[in-house]
Amino acid sequence: MRRETKRWREIEEPEASDDPEKSLAWDAPQNTLMMQGFEWHVPADQKHWYRLKMALPSLLDAGVDNIWIPPGCKGMDPSGTGYDVYDLYDIGEFDQKGSISTRWGSKEDLQALVEAAHDVGIGIYWDTVLNHKAGADFTEKFCAVKANPDGIMVLTIIQGSPRKADVKLDRNIVISKPESISGWVGFDFPGRKGKYSTMKYSHRHFNGVDWDESRKQHSVYKISKPRKDWAQDVSDEHGNYDFLMFANLDHTNPEVRADIFKWAEWIGTELPISGMRIDAAKHYSVAFQKEFVDHLRNTVGTEYFIVSEYWRGDVRHLLNYLKVMEYGVSLFDVPLLGRFAVTSKMEGSDLRKIFRGTLVEQSPAHAVTFVGNHDTGQPCIFYGDLYGIRGGAGSLSLPSCKGKLPTLMRARKLYAYGEQQDYFDRKNCIGEHAFSNII
């Protein structure tokens, strides 16, 4: 039995008002929906930009209004995803690293996709990889020390307690004397011949590598001459998680900073994109990221949407990142994803606690959720859920929700407006009631 209220009468008896402009939620802003426009096993056939362009009408119909595309810069080989970024200024234009096109397609195909999306009102978010470079053109010799990598335990005996020890996996700890190594850090970009940027990279522009070519040895090497150090405003995992892979950029170097800022202006004028995803945000200076975002908005687009990938399960790290960024970006809600993953595998999970310690709970206006839940923040649909996922040996996982995901997306776009009442009365069920006008 429900209690009759003015709200119920407004919902169930719309004839009480003959002015459609006064209808509940009539003037509410439209729900936005982001889509990750790729998955890891998309064929490396240089046709993906074309595939996405052909899918634009159906995606628009389903309610997608922004597409996060994969990194469009040249990778270290023809199958490179762009996360192995070689040249920021090569978006499928130059004969480098074994092909002219990137894994995803040519510059012309990319331009056609972005322009077609722009014409129908779908924004394109560029996946921005600024942490490292890969696929160097040549090696250089330089002085470096080994940092304590994963898996090596440094035992510190606690004073006065010979039976107790502190076990550390800390990359701030140096475990070798300075030595000469040969690293892949030379980037001349010969195929581009100085077009767009004349910047060339050497060991002076990096602070670490993970391979010594002279000894054929893998480790975490910190460049010591010229004197280098890891960025300190990064994730504290492993003591310091500045180094991730390949040749790690030194964002304190004035030439590196100038080249990245110049690239931000270039890509923003080269393509009519609407925003960016910042890759590996926990692995390089947050202060630099703040400067980069400010520069981008001051020179290219004040309305740019920026979402950062800061992969930590504790929401306190995400909130601290947002504070440093002065709340000018959004974040993927990694804690919420983790809670859903655990809940899906455990019997008897208490759904009433599903949002505790998540970004949706703590800072909903800055949350980008991986699944379309709760209608708070901006949900992000995964390409593989919509079209299926290719695996090894030609295997294919079918689309999620038995192919009904577009219907759910469309329903959200059309009807999920107005105030919403949530019910957390039972541990195995969450109820939601949206006070919408369904016309």
C-alpha cells in the first residue's frame, strides 16, 4: 500500500497539468553515456577507425554521445596499441616502425571518424599516453643504478629485536653502484623528418629504463648521470611507482615539458576532439598533469572533458588526486569496480554496502563508472560488452546481457530522469524508483 502524495498524482495523472513545460524532469539535462571504443583483441588490420565510423549511427541511436578511442599515436611496431607510444606526432601519417598507418588505421581514416562523429553530435575522447616512450631508434650508453624491483626483498633488522625484520619492496632503494649501461633511449623520428616538431630524445630526457642492451638484462634502472630521481608525487606502491615500463619520461626536463605542451596544442587543432583520457595517471607527476590540463584548456578548449585512469582500490588516493588537480578532472571509479567484482564472486554479499568507500559515494560529480549503475556520474560502456570480445585461436565471447545492452542504453537515454529514490532494505537486493515522466 502506498501513500497518495502530490508527487504520485503528478506522475500518474499528467492530465492535471496541461503545460508540458511544467512536467516533472522535462528540462533535465540529457543523460550522457561514454563508450570505450575498443578492446584489447580488436584485429590489428588498420581498419578500426573505419569500423567505428560505420557504427556511429547505431551508437547514437543507443544513447552514446562520447567515444573514448584508443591511443592514435604510432606504436613501436605495426601491431602496437599506442600504449607502447613511439611518436606522439605520428597519427598514421609517416612511414615509421614498419607501416604508415597505426594499428587502428591511417590519419585520413582517423580524421574521417572524428569529423563524422562531430557532425552527428558524438564527442571523441583521445587516449593520452605521456608517461613513457617505446621503440627507440637507437641505444645510448649512460650511467645508471639498479632500483629495487618487484620481488627483491630488502630486510631491515629492527633495532633491539634481532628476531624481527621489516620486509620492503621499495624502488627508492638503490641496490647497485653506478654503472654504464646501454639503453634504448634515442628517438630521432627519421620518417617524420622534423614535421610538426623538431624535438629529438636522448637519455637526458628520461629518468629510467627497464633493459640493459649491453648485458641483455632486465631490471629497473634509474639514470644517475645527469643526476635523476623518480617523481615524488606518484603512487606510493612499491615505495615509488613512477617507473612503469619502457623509457620513463622525466617530466622535470624543460625540453620534455615544452614538447608535450606543444603536442597538446597540435592535437587539439589537428582533430576536433572533445576531451581526453589520461593514461597511467598514478605513474607520473600529478603536478605536471595539473599543468598539462591547465595548458590544454587555456590554449585549445576550455570545455574539454578530462578523465584520468588512477588505478587504486582505496578511494582516499583518488580523492587526494582530485584535490591536487583542483577537481578539474573526473576519475574512473576503480573502488566501485572492485566492489562489484568481489560481490559477483561471493555468496551472501551485502549489497547495502556496495557503494561504501567508492568515488560515487564520496565525489559523485567526478565519477566515471565502468558499468551503467546508479545513474550517478557518467557511466562508461565497454566495446566488448556491446560487440563481444575476441580471444586467442579465433575464440569470441558473445555480447553481454544476451545482446540487450543497446535496449538498456536507449531506455536510460530516453527515460531515466528526475529524482530517484533508492531502497537498501535487504542485503541481497537494491531497489531504485525514478520519479520520471515516461512519455
